[in-house]
Amino acid sequence: MKRGARQKKEERLPIQHWSHSSLLSFLRNPLAWHKRYVLKIYDTPSGPAAVIGRAGHKALEHFYSGADKETATRLGLEYLRSVPDFEINFGVAKTSRAKKMKRDSMEKDYLQAVGFYLARAPKHKVLGVEVSGVVSVDGHALPLKAISDLVIESRAYPGHIDIVDHKFVDSFSKSAAQKPLFIMQAIFNYHTVSQLFERPVRQFIVYECKKRKNADGSAQMRRYVLDFETIQQDFEVFRRLINDATEELRTRKVFLPNPSDMFEGEDSFTAYRLSLLD
């Protein structure tokens, strides 16, 4: 294909890159994806768990950047309190009093979760915090974007680097390292970090931290490790998925809602209905 024709074909794409969150959104609910990633409309409220998770990430970002535990915890709490009510989906909590009670519960969960993590915070030789990048990868139809919580020197494999991801959860995952969602996220981060640091990347490490205290006194944190050497065939599956999704973008003429989507189904169906009325 001539360069001019190839560029013209690529110009028809509504996005410039794929990320883990945008790809999952596209597969789950194309209309909600179009609204957020093409039209850049960000008016869908986040659930309390997502807000707590972002606050926890903010605290750990400051901690691994050099802040002490108290300062990091305070900065994360300040972020949590700065999120306005209209950006939070309070569910059945409709009155001001009910929302205030929900916010108090969110702060309690946040403080518990961050406290559990920082009480026995994993020690790393940190090379990068909140490492963001957009890279072009041979064989992939669009560039890939990812943000890595931490990039660290690998202890298990000297000369290599590892990627660390943090998650604040209500319950631990089962066999997380074998789940497709886990593997997809890991490969997005692998491609960006390997190019940005120009060093071999060996492991994707996830620390899950429970927000509520275990009644039996068991550990509040769980560690999952994915060795990239063991999932080489998944890289090809990933490449095909990226290219198939990109090709669908080239040919798609309409974006349909997914009313059964538990996160954005109602919102996407409303958007579709309004577009028909317009």
C-alpha cells in the first residue's frame, strides 16, 4: 500500500492509540467507549470503590516518591475529599445525610486499606513511579498506552526489571495471574516499559490489598506474579485482538449500547435513545 493511501486509511480511525481501559470499554460497551474515548465526555460518575482505589494509588505514588507514611496517607485522603459529589455514584444514597455517611465510610475504607499496605510496605529499588508512555509496536495496528504504578529492579532476575501494579479490593482474586484481564494489562505495560527503559522486562507483579480487616486475622495483602517468559503465546493473541479491534473501528458505522453492562449500560442506552430523538 502506498504511503498516502495508508495514511488516509489510518486517518479514518477515531483514536490514536489503545490502552487497557479503552480496549476493555470498547469490547464491553461500544457506545459508552465512543462517548468517553472519542467524544471525550467524562460525565459518568465513578463508584466509591474506584474513587478509593485512585486515592490509594495517589498515596502510594507519594510514598514511593519519597514521602513518609503519614504524609503519603494525608495526601491520598486530601485527594479523596477533593472529589465532588457529582463525580461519585452513591447508589441508593440520595439525601445529603446519606451521602455524608457514605463518604465517611469511604474514608474509613481508604484509611484502613492504605494503613494495611504501609504497615508492611514492600521494599523495592524503584526506577520509576507512575510511568506513562505511548509506544508503537511492530505488528500492532495502533500504538499502545499504559501507566505503570512502579518500575523496579528485579530481585529474582538480576539485570531485568519488573512492573508493579497496586489494587485495593473488597476480596482477593482467584488465580489472578491466569486471568485474561490480568494478562492483557500486563502485556500493555510490558510493551511501554520495555521501550521506555530499553531493558528486558521479566515480571508483572500485582499487590492486592483488602479494604476491610479480615475477621480471622489473615494477611490483608496478596501478591500475584506473572512471568512474561511463560506467556509468550499470549503476546500473539494480544496482537491479534488489538488488530481485530482496530479493524472493527475502520468499518463500524454505528455504535450500539449494551444495556446489560453493569457499569455503564443504563447510561449508554440513554445516550443512544437521545441520539435517535435528536
